[in-house]
Amino acid sequence: MQVWDELTGQSEAIDVFRSAAEAAAAGRDGMTHSWLITGPPGSGRSNLAFAFATALLSPGNPDGDEATRRQVAARTHPDLGVLSTERVIISIEEVRSLVASSQFSPSVSRYRVMIIEDADRMTERTSNVLLKALEEPPPRTVWILCAPSEADLIPTVRSRVRSVRLRVPSVEDVAELITRRDGVDAELAIRAAREAQSHIGMAHRLATNADARARREQTLQAALGIRSVSGAVSAAATLLEVATADAKAITEERDAEERESAMRSLGIEPGGTIPPALRSQLKSLEEDQKRRATRSLRDGLDRIMVDLMSLYRDVLLLQLGVATEPINREISDQLQRAAEESTPAQTLETLDAITTARQRIDANVAPALALEAMLITARRQPR
């Protein structure tokens, strides 16, 4: 199996990276040492970055060998460096550490590959630390940055990387990948890919997790049932509860595993007393988990608002008489009633309010207040 087989809907980008990997394996010109992969969330930026890393680290094989593929997947390859933050921003200390490790020569491969996921989370000061490494990289070091768009990085960084843009994969491509990789029923995979709007990670979660599907359904029903200001406030509380439950489901099990692993590595028996000298290490782990929970909650709120945008997008298309398949096809009757209970201008107002709420939450506004202000515009009176 080739390393590129796990990717979908990005044939042009795959051709670019595969050609570069072939040139590197053959020792020809055509290899760039600084790359930027851009594309919308869920388009497969990180997957493509790690596939390219596997191809570069595999001995003379641009399609990736199995041993290297396993090491890259486990993030244990000695010539691979990864910065994948689960905080709101990437700290300057994390980038300094990665830049320092990038100066070492590769130990078992032709290249040393450094990957920064979510490079848009670097502040300007942090980006300037990375800039020097991009300007004068060691001859056998390759940098791969991932971000939603080029505009998310400072101009000096953009000018020193080769940019490859990804597109939104089709619903059919995402469904085919989920069916082939996860063994999901084809009909369920199509529905999950459509409702996730071709976001590969979210489509996988909807297809394989019944609770995630139920939480999405609860989100849409809460929005459709708003009839008054008090109803909007109640719906905001419901959506915040849904997002919190979603974030908790993602992080709770992982947090417990990390704590158990940390205690085992420190030689502490399960349920045993933690020695005072080791408490600081566990406290540091707990602080990292709290920061991850904050980001997970923000991501959950953003997913909820993306789902609401798909809902009101369907309503608007019905109001305008556009003949296209709705994203939320399973609730077509409710969409039709919602279209009859409002005007296109009101629906556009709600869509604008959702965009504003996303910006406010990103700017640290209290989520409950942002959701309430958003949902007040969504109240409708039955005709």
C-alpha cells in the first residue's frame, strides 16, 4: 500500500509532493526545503504533511515503506519533529525547541523533517523565531507548515515557503474514504460526509459515533424551536451544554490515560500517594489538560455554529427557490416550515449573527453571551 492511498480528493497536491519525494530519492533537483500546506479545515492538511514526511524518510522509496509508515504514525521516527499544539496558541518556547532540534543532522534517513500543525496559531513574535530557520535551513532539513490560508502567516514567512493549496474534497470522495478505511456502511458514510460538509475528521466522527450524531441533531432541534427571547436564552444554554459534553467526551478518556501513564512512568502505584517531589510534574500535566479542554470546548462551539450555518443555508436556499440538495436532507419537512416562518432577510441576519458569534468567541467573549446574542436573531413565529 502506498502512503498516498489514505488521502482523498487532492490529486493535484499529491502529484506535487510525490514528484518532490521522487526527486529527493533520486538525488535530483526539484526538492524544496520549506513547504506550506493550506486548505480549509478537514481538507487533510496534516494527513498530507505526514504522508510527505513518510515518503522523504523512507529509504529510497517515494511511496513510503511500511516500517517508516508505522514510525511516523506513532511519531517515534528519530528524524521526525512534530509541533502539534492543543492549546489556543503555540508558545515561543515550543518553537525554539523545535528550531534547535532541526539543526541536527538526520540519523537514519536522507532528511530531517519538521512539521508544524496549525501554524496559524503562532503569534508574530513566535513566527519571527521560526523565520531564521526557514531562511537558512540545514541542507538536510525540511520544514512543513500547515495552516488554513497563507494570510494566517506573516508575510516574511510566506515569502520563504513553497505553498500548496488544498481544495474541499467532494462528499463522495470523503464517503468512499470512510467506507474503505473504517468499514462504515456506504449510506451512513454519505450522510456523515454531507452533514460534515466534507470535513474528513468530523465525517469520521459522525459515521462512527452515535453520540456525536445525537448531539448534532439536538443542536439543530434547539435552533428550530426558538420562538422568543427567553427561548433563545434557553437554547443558548442547551448548545453550551452540548458543546461541553462533546469536548468532555473527546478529552476525558485521553486525560485519564495520560495521568495513568505519567504515574506509571514515575513509579507510583494506581491509587497510591504522590510524593511531594513529584507533585509538580503531575500539576504541569493537569495544567496542559486544562488548556486542551479550553481549546476543545472552543472547537466544539465552532462545530456547533458550522452546523447552524448549514441549517440556515438550507433554509435560505428554500426561500430563494434554489433547486439543490440540502445538507440536512433528513429534516426536509422542518426546513420547509422554517422557510415559511421567516423571510430571506431574516435568515441572512441569522447567518451574519453566527459569523459574528464565531469571531466573538475567538476573541475570548463569554460563550454563553455570544450564543445568546446570536440566537436572539433566530427566533421565529409560526404562521
